[in-house]
Amino acid sequence: MASELRLQHGVHPVDEVPPLRRLAPLGLQHVLAMYAGAVAVPLIVGGAMISAGRMSPDDLAHLIVADLFVAGIATIVQSVGFWRFGVRLPLMQGCTFAAVGPMITIGTQHGVAAIYGSVIACGVFMVVLAPVFSKLLRFFPPLVTGTVILLIGLSLMSVAAGWAGGGTGTADFGAPSNLLLALFTLVAILLIERLAPPAVARVAILLGIVVGTVVAAVAGKVDVTGVGDQAWFGISTPFAFGAPSFQVGSVVAMCVVALVIMTETTGDVLAIGEIVDQRLEPRDIADGLRADGLSTVLGGIFNTFPYTAFAQNVGLVSLSGVRSRYVATFAGGILVVLGLVPKLGAVVGSVPVAVLGGAGVALFGMVAASGIRTLASCTLDSRALLMIAVALGVGLLPTVNPGIYARTPDWFQTIFDSGISSGAIVAIVLHRILCTSTHTPEEQARAAAEVAGVATRSH
């Protein structure tokens, strides 16, 4: 990497290895900061597939441990690196929310095998496109990425609503007991965020879920009968749901999502480079994107989903002041261990849906707020506002009226039934038509750093 600032003994802080007594708690802190977000995607997609009859409830625990296992490998690849894979910075990897909508649409229409076929194709597409993606950054300025991130958060609110009611389609959906449990969880998160010490407040969502689950258990709303059936140790079986199926429309939809994922990771990579005082070259960004693609291919093989850098952990690097990439490596090792314990996945899977609804309101709202923060860094003239308005409008159509594209061809539904995919396409096209301003990688870095809640300085 280029122009590194080094200490007197010649080692950049990024390459320092802290002693184990510091490495272990710092790594665990990263895991706790991203755990709730890490398991949210398999919970959302798995729950949707169970509701659609494409999976059984027992499969949910498998999705969770597979996700943690691959997230750990992805984090290690990104932080340690090998050959041209991995940016070698303190980045944590997890499943991206950007792919949730398209994957649910694909799974509902074509089955679980089509999800994993499109995920594998998405990963290969990312690996192949990585070297040239830096030349495409002009198509993804903060105005576009902020709109897409905002749309992701707003689109997922329908999921949070379904959870808060106790699960869409269930006999007791909307029961006051479910709504009160969701409200209690949300209030617990807010109180922890407001009253707890900063180190504890950073895991407010995770602790809120724990508190909500305890209250639900007291009320007799926690079912742990499946926990005892799970083994203490196990390895995720590749292609556990059958050979992947490659549907053209599904692959196209996920390749559109891949562009969003690559933009998201690029912003996080540039932001973390600013935070740790390392100026990055385009090849460094390409290395990080290749690692994302490789991890996504592994995700398709091991029955999980596309991976990206987690913005909340970028902010944690700034808040903690610890720049060593080996802290992220240690955290990745913890995730791998967690992914080898199926019983843990069953425990997480036993969390009541209503509890997740309360947490989802906060979690998905934070995603939307991150998009607003990115947009706040842009010049919002009348044309920019029109671009945002139309992209959000088109993207929210299938959310507010899920049957709007029911009579269109299957390939069209696969792409546009996901508001995230359709909104991203509209935002990219309209930005090129209506907006003439350009944005440098440094401006992208500053915007991404603002999303992570940190203030960066220029070199």
C-alpha cells in the first residue's frame, strides 16, 4: 500500500499485533458490535422462506451458523489477505442488507437453490469486475449511494412490521402481547443507548434483544424445544439445499445488487483508510472487492448470502483508536468458532419474532438514517431532490403494494419486485441524466466516514 505513516520502530499501527490480553477483548467487542446485524439477514431471508414453504423451521439454525462461519472466514481474508484478495485493513465482514429484497423475491418465485445460484454468480461477477470498478465510481457518487442506503432501510421496515406483529400469517399476528413485547424491546434498546456507558451502548441492539427474550421467556413465549436436538459441534454442509440453480433474471438482479455491495464496500474501505492514516490506491480497493466476491462465492456454497464490510465496525475503529488489522482477524476467528456450534444457532433462532420486530425498528431505522446522513453531505438542488424522489418512489412501489408487478414477466419481477434493485437502477440512470456534478474518491471517503459516524481529515 502507498504512502504509509509509520512508527519509529518501522511498523505501521495497522500491522501491529497487540498482546493477547488486549487482542481478545478488542476482538470480542467487534463481534458484539456487529452480531445483531450479522444474524439479521439469515433471520429475515430464512423467515421469508419458511413462510413461503421453501424451508422448514429447523433450517433457520443452519442458516445462522453458516452465516457466522463464512463471515469469520470473510473477515480473516479481508484483514490478513492473500495474493490479490483482501485490503489488509481492520474491516469486519457480514451479510449485506442490500441483497435481502432480491433474495426473498428469487426464493419465493424460483426456490432456495435459485438464491444460492444467484449468490455464486454475484460473487464471481464481483471478482471479475473488481479491477475496473474504480473506473465506475463516477456512477456511484454519495447522492446515489445515500439514496440506495435510505431505500434499503425504508424497504426493510415492512419486515420489521411483520416481526413486531408476531410473524406475518401467524394465528396471533397483531396480538397486543406481541406488539407490547416489540415495544418493550425497543424501549430497552433506547434506555441502554441513553443510560449505559459508551462501551455498553455500542451493543444496545444486542442487549435489547437479550432483555426482550428474557421477558418473553417469563411470559412463556420462548420455544427452546429445538435447541436440544442440535449438536454442540458441526460444519455447514456445502449445497445443503441442493445443487444451485442459475435463473437468468435472478442472476441479473443479484449482479445489480453486486454493484451496490461493491459501492458500499468501497466507501467503507476508503473511510477506514482515512481513519488509520493509509492512503489507498485503486489496486488496494480492487483487492478488497475481490475479497468480497470470494466471500460471496463461499456464501453461495455454504448456504449463506453476499458479504460486505460492516459500517458500524468502521465507526468502532475510530471510537476505540485501535488501528491494528489483527484485532479484526481475531474477531473473525471468534465468528468461525461460533459458526461451528449449531446449538448456538438454535438458541439464536429461538428468539421470539416480536422481539426481533422491536430491534428491527431500530436496526432498519439506523440503516435509513445512515442514508440520510450520506445525502446530507451532498448538494441537494432541485434536480438532485427530483432524482431522490423518483428513485425512492419507484423503489417503494413493491413495498407498499406487493402485487403491482404480478402480471409482468418473471425476469422483470425478479429485478423490479425488489425495491432496492429497481430504486438503485433508477437512481443511477437519473443521476447521469439530471445531475452533472462529479465526486472524487476522497469525497466518497468523507461521505462514507460520515455514515460510520466519524470525522476524517484529508491528507
